[in-house]
Amino acid sequence: MGFGFNLGLIFIILPLSGVLVIIWWVSGKSIFGEILVGIWGLMILLVIGSLIIRPIFEKIKLKKKDYYGEYIIDRNYFKGKQADWQYEHFRFEITKGDSIFFYVTEKERILKTFKGTITTVKPYSSERLVINMEKPTHHILTSNPTIYRDVWGFYMVFNSPKYYNMFFRKGEWKVI
């Protein structure tokens, strides 16, 4: 449990339980025992509920295999002509062989392919993507992406010197 829960348990619930036990013992009235059982029953339900619900709302922990797939511009962040233009001109794929293929396109037609490899590093609980591109490369791939994790997925943001932040998400390219 969290720090606040532990603090509340130590400084509120335990002293309150001690006082209720003493009052119950001195007075002999069962209501104080029932209150005590109710408090601890509620605490146990909170702990069990937290253990069940926490994985549902916890951000995904990425592994290298999670990065494999096709990526397209996520047009939901900044809707409009610029996002549509980027969607029709850039996409990439990361293969199970740890290769990355960045495509410069004209809608469905691939004009140029930039090749590279990927690795991951694990500075924390989730692995981060490291891209090593063959030179010369495209300006979008001059630095590693920032990975933003959600509960059910993730997206990558590449910092392009020409287009600034470009948002990519896993998905299949389709004609607009």
C-alpha cells in the first residue's frame, strides 16, 4: 500500500483500535467490539480491493517485443491538414529481427526507406527504445523517441527539427 495508507494505519487505525479494545473491555458492551470488527473488516476489504483494481489502472510496462509492429502518425493529437499530411508522408516498422524501416511515402506509395536497428535499455521498470540508424538518416530519426505509456498501450514522440513533435502510435496505415 502507499505511504498515506501506512501513515493512517499507524497513527489513526491502530490507536483507535486500542482505545476501542480498552472501552470494550472496561464497559463490557458488545457495540465497541462490533465497531472494531467493522473497522478491520473495512481495512481488509480496502487492501483486497486495491490489489484487484491496481493492475487495471497501472501503466503498461514495456518489453522489447512490445515495440515490434507498424507505426503511423497519430492524427488524434493535432487534427487538421498538418497531421493528415504527416500521416500520408511518414510511417515506420520495427521487425522481430530488431530492424527498423522508416518510410517516406506519398500516400500508399513508398518513396524512400531508411534502415536501422533497435535495442532497448531498462533504466526503470519499463524498457526504453534506442534507435541506431544507418547514415545518412532522416531528420525525424536524429534522436531517440520519448515513450509515453498509457494503461492499455503507448505512443512515441519524435522531436523533428523541421516539424517539432511528431506523434506515432501502433497501427495499420489506411487511406484517409
